Amino acid sequence: MENPENLSPEELAEKKEEMLRFYTESMPYLKAQLSYEQALLEIDELRFKRSQIQMQFAMMMNPPEEEEDTMPEPEAKPKTKKRTLKKQEA
């Protein structure tokens, strides 16, 4: 792309007009894309809300069970003889 400092005032005005025309012509496509993205966002939000409601309903219908002490009581450990290293003879 040419450096704007090297352009004459007429060329600069022509470039500005070209850019303005490009963006003006692109607006219908961008508005259509915006509408499409907003619709996708709304769909995703509704799906998320629906799954949250389903999870809450499932939790209400199946409350957590009372936890029993399933941990076995520790058995008395047999006393073990303390192990020592053998002494080496020099």
C-alpha cells in the first residue's frame, strides 16, 4: 500500500472515497452477519438455561443419599520389630 505522505491531495481524496464506498457497500453483509451471530447467541443462551433447569430438576427428584460411615475402622496394627542395619566388621 502506498504511503499516504507520498500521495497528492487529489489521490488522497480518491483513496478516502474508495474506502468509504467499500465500507458503505459492505454494510448489508455485516448487518446480516450481526443478525446471524445474535441469533446463535440467543440459541446458545437458551440451551444453557434449559440444561441448567434440567439438572436442577434432576437433583430435586433424586436428593443426595445420607452418607453412611463406609470407612472401615482402622484395625490395630501388629507391632513390628524395629529393623536395624547390620554392623560391618572392619
